[in-house]
Amino acid sequence: MCGIVGYIGKAENSPELPRALERLRARGPDASGTWASPDGRVTLGHTRLAIIDLSQTGAQPMCDEATGNVIVFNGEVYNHPELRRELEQLGVVFHGHSDSETLLRAYGVWGTALFPRLRGMFAFAIYNARSSEVVLCRDRLGIKPLYTATTGQGATVFASEVRALLPWVGARISAAGVAAYLQRGSCPHGRLLFEDIEEFPAGCWAAVRPGDAIRP
């Protein structure tokens, strides 16, 4: 279990990210890190629970030096050894053994065509250096959590837990969300306990540019 968080905005303005990252500390007690795009419009954060690759080569946010793409990833890709062997046959050189690196390099080669091939439980964000957009993706069953919100300044923020988004959007209780929880014992995607926060749909991906809304 790891934690991911990110800010996608029109201008450099993410002083809340350190507080958001701290709220994900329990999900990744082994290490944490942040990365910002050259123009400051995208900031990514990660808290790490090291499982597959315990070395620094598995640290995140992780950058692909060949493409400039950057990933923050939570979960496990079960078929990453097969994908890795296929990539090695294409000449891709790996530095470590993590499925995060496999996913990052594979996206650099196949783009979003990779996503239907993934088998596992995951939620991740990849910054595409060429297009300056962030691609969000979640596994088919929604095993790994991912939540999104839009700030008052029009920025898109996302995280593995709802509480990590509260520094940006506040903690206004949703009456509809509370009612849905009391009726069903759970909250629908668009009716969480806090206003302005939604669950990213399972089995979907979305490419988000700074200033754009999320459209899975």
C-alpha cells in the first residue's frame, strides 16, 4: 500500500501539497517524495511502502530519463514480468525490478494502449512530458482508491484518500453524502461525505491538462 497525490493547475500554486502528503504517511511509511514540472503547473507526491524493489531504484515519483515522463503509482501489476520481457526485446533498459518502472517504461513505448493489457490492482498518475498532461488510471474493480476534486482556483487535485484533498477544498459535509451512507451503508461515486470530492471511476483513465476538468 502506497499513497499518491497530485496537483494540476493553471499556475504554480500548490503550497498545500506537503500537508496533503503528510496525511498519506500511514500508507507509505518507508519513504516519501515530490516532483514538480518545469513550469510548476503539475506537482506529484508519493509515500512509499517498499515491497517488490526495496532499493532506491523503486523510489517515487519516478522519472523516465528517455521520455521525461514521471509516475506516482499505488498497487501491483501482476503481469509486469511479461511486459518487462517484451520491453527488453524492444531494447528498453531497466535500472531496477519494480512494477512501477515497468509501467512507466511501458507507457513511454505504448502510451494509453498499454492500459487494457494491465492485470492487477492499481491507481496511478503519469505526467506526459511531451503533452504536459497528466494521465490518471484505476484498475477495473476499483480495488485501489483514487479521489479527485477541483479547487476554487480551477485546479484539479487527486489523492489516494479523501482527507488528503481537504487542504485544498475544505471539509464541508455533504448532506446528500450522509443520507446516502445512512441509507446504503456506503457512498456512491458522486456523493461522498465531503462536498466537491468525487471517487475516480473504476476501470477508467483520463488525460488532464492544467486548467481542464476530468473526463474519464
